[in-house]
Amino acid sequence: MRMSKLYLPTLKEDPAEADVVSHKLMLRAGMMRKHSSGIYSYLPLGYRVIKKIEKICRKHMDNSEAQELLLPIMQTSKIWKDSKRWDKFGPLMIKFNDRKAREYCLGPTHEEVVTDLVKDEVRSYKDLPLNLYQIQTKVRDEIRPRFGVMRGREFIMKDAYSLDIDYEGLDKSYQAMYDAYERIFAECGLEAVAVEADTGAMGGKDSHEFMVLADSGEDEIAFCSHCDYAANVERATSQKTEIDFEVEAEAEKIHTPEIKTISELEEYLEVPAAKMMKAVAVVADGEAVLALVSGEDELNEIKLTNYLQANELRAAEDKEFVELFNSVPGFIGPVDLDDVRIIADQRLKNMSGAIVGANEKDYHLKNVKSGRDFEVEAFTDLRSVRGGERCPKCDQGKLNIKEGIEVGHIFKLGTKYSENMGANYLDENGKAQPIVMGSYGIGITRLVAAAIEQNNDQYGIKWPQAIAPYQIIILPLGNDDSVQKKSEEIYQNLKAEGWEVLIDDRKERAGVKFNDSELIGVPLRLTIGSRSLENGVVEAMIRENNKKMEIELDNLRPKVKELFTEIS
Ligand code: ATP
Ligand code: MG
């Protein structure tokens, strides 16, 4: 491709709208442009990278005997109501009516469409197993679209759905996808790790996320320093001991004027946070719930949401402290709270002598004990782990917390969708059984951003060769005829050998050409100037490490081949 013809609007400065490096570089390298919040056009360079990733996905999906199809983006509300997710997805789903006032949505995912598709066609156990996949645009009206394509409202996903006769079959299908995912990310040149994950709105049991470690990651992952335990903090656990205090005194009211937070209380009362219960007022599907964790812990809302099986969970608003909890913001506590469900973290099970809010402005209670002063519906794991805590799986390791970007997610769904939607097959005895399902996603466009997060420097992107938009860029410098001729010849020869080559034939200064080539991150740069031609060489630069070398013109083609076996 000739750069003079390429639609490549590069930018010299970092755009103000971007705060993470991949977003900045995708805009600066002319890979994409914003259409609206969280919605992007992919320009030729960006789309080439997307297509490369798609090709790698297809190869490994096809190798694992998954079959590609294409499902509708516009989906009826009926299937979502059948699966009971129409409300669960809530405002994340774009819903609308057609001209005949029939309800539709734009697909945020495709479990429903697949289940609906197979339910009348897959009749017998002989028709299974199956794995169906597609690469397609998903639409999710994210609350906070950000970081460019990392969290878009419209994005490309590879999604696959496995259909099996039983859980043994599902385990095999799941493992096949797990293995395929490892190959896909490795071939893309990415370091991705599989971690235990929360199943969220998908439902189901086992689940792994594939994470690319990067500072801009929106997820936190807990890794054990000793064994292979790795889990999203949304669900990670640790061996944190119960809190045990032997205070049997009666509960007593204490005056705490304007002292509302745990840290203010610590200072005012000169008592450590471990002796306090932190009460968090939430509203779960309209119902008032008080969650209790130790004063030194943080409530994990995902764990609470899962315990409550709630569709929507949010912090109570100030006026709701009064209306729903009959309390006051800053002074809420579990004692004498009527009509409020109280769920406590398991660490608090044997805690007595706690300090809690008194549900009265400027007052707390001390010496409080659960079971005596208030009743708890359940003690369960509600806290987020922290770095340094003991691994839940082995006895030697400690947890380290790192940030990561979720590029893939696999779920064992089980029979939730097939049961709700009536997707059955007949077993060997002619008895109807629900199909056992799994679902498997890769965020293709998010992967582009993740690859940049992992591979960049102050000059721009450093594409791993497998997903680079072009493999080689040729920079002819100056207006010398012999330079132009030789560059053109090299360009044609390398193309004829099957390389994907860009030639910067623009009438630009050398500095501009150098900068742009580094910005767009093509793995190998060949610079051709009159002086180097006189010496019978071209100057090569490997973008991965910015290493420069001279290559003899006579030896160019074999040397290029050799270099590509060495770089990642
Ligand atoms: P997240 O927790 O980041 O919101 P999710 O768990 O809701 O993602 P899944 O339903 O597991 O997402 O979707 C499969 C994959 O699609 C994710 O692993 C991610 O790579 C990608 N993905 C999900 N949401 C977005 C988005 N808003 N923009 C870009 N990619 C996304
Ligand atoms: Mg996910």
C-alpha cells in the first residue's frame, strides 16, 4: 500500500478526550475515530488489525470444530422474556419498538438467539455436541463508556456457544475452548492469564476470564505468590480469620458528634477499625438491605448481589436512609432496624463488643453483639480481599493484586437457558432432557486496545507481528531518482514474496516519515537514502526494540525473512 493513498489521518498531539495510552495511540495512529460516546468508526489501519485478530480467532475456533454462523443483531423481546433476562439486563440493553409497535432490542450477547435457534432443530442426542460461533457487533449501553474501544457501547465480539447432552460433555467443550483461547492470545502475541471469574448476568457455575495485565486495567486480579490460584477480586477469597472479641457488657450509647466515617471514629474514640462494624445501606431490586463488614474491610458489592440474587443493587440515597431504613446517613447500624434484611460478612460471626451506628444523629453504640442485640439473616463472604492476605488454596502463599484487562470470558452455563426456553433433546431412552450449554466470548476490539497497552513506548505502538496492520514499512528519503526507483523495486519484490508492505511515498520531510512509522508501529522499517544506496545497504529498524542495523541490498530478502523469525 502507498501511504500517499492511504486514509491515515495521524495526529501529532495526544487528543484531550483520551486518558489511557491505547486510546491516545489508536486516535493518533489514525486507527479509529469517535462517532458518538463509546461508538467508533474503524479506519483502514485499525480495521486491518481487527481482521487479523478475527482471522486468528477463526483459525483456532475452526480447529476445535466450532462452526461459524451469523446471528441477528436485532432481537425480539420474546426470547429475552423467555430466558428471564429482559429485566436483568435493564438499561444496559438498547430496547425499541418497530413500526408495528413490536418490542425489540439490540443484542448485547446471543445466548437467547442461539437457544431459540436450536430448540426446534436439535432433536436427538445424536445431533449433539455442537459448538456454534460468530464474530459480530454487540451493543451495550454501558453506564460509563471509556478508554476508547476498551469499554465501548458498540464493539466486536467473537462469541461461541457449546451444546452438550450432559455436564461431562460440557466439561470437555469448556476445556476445548479454554485451550483454544490460550492459543488465540498467544498467537496474537499477548500475555494473557486465565483467572477464576464471577458469572454475573450470565448465570451458571464455572467461569474463567482471560486477563491481559496492564496498568490501565479496569479489573483487579488476586494472584497467589506460591500456587496457581488467580481470581478476579470480584470473587477472590482469602484465609482471613474471624474477628473474636470477648466483651460481654451491655450495649451502650456513645456521643459521637459529626463523626460519620470509620476513620473519623478511629481517631475520635482511639479504637481500631477492626473493633467496628461497617454498615452499608443498599437498595436491591427496590428492597432495603443492610450489609455488615468489619470496619477494616470493604464491602464487595458483587458478592452481595450474588448472595441476594439481585438484578440491580445500588447504594441507598440520603433520603432513603430515612424513608426505607428509618435511620440517618453516617449513623446507620444493625440494632433496632425493622423491615430491613441484614447480611453480614462471615468474619463477623463471633464478633462481640462491636461499635456500630445507633441510627440516631451523632450517636453510636458500643459493646454490640450479633444474636443478642440484632439478628442477621446470614453470615457469608461479603468482603473484598486485599494484597498480602493468605491464599485460600495453599498454605504458603500470599495474595498479590494486579490490574488487568478482561479480553475473554468463558462460562459453564448449564441448563438455565435451555430450561427457561424449552430447548430439549431426546436421550437414548427417548426421554426429553435439557441441552447443557456453555458460552465463550472474546472482545475483539478490546483486544486491539489491550495489545497496545502491552506493546508501546513514547514514540507509539509496537505491534506484535501477528496482528500488525502491515509487516514492513519502506521509507524512501529525499527526491533522488535512484532512491525512488530502488524503493519501488524493493516494495514490489517484498510484496511479491507475500509480505504486507507499506511504502511512505508522501512528499514529507524525513522527520515526519520517521515519526509516523514509529507511531503506527509497523514491526520492520527499511529506510532507503542516497548515501545508503551508494554503500549498497538499507537501514533497518526493528520496532519491537528500536534496534537499528544495516542490511546489504543483495542480502535483503533472506535477511528480512530471518528477522521475522526473531521478533515477537
Ligand atoms: P465487563 O466486565 O468488562 O463489563 P463483561 O463481563 O460484561 O465485561 P462479557 O459478557 O463477558 O463481558 O463479554 C465477553 C467479552 O467481551 C469480554 O471479556 C470483553 O473482552 C468484551 N467486552 C464486554 N463488554 C465490552 C465493552 N463494553 N466494550 C468492549 N468490549 C467488551
Ligand atoms: Mg465477562
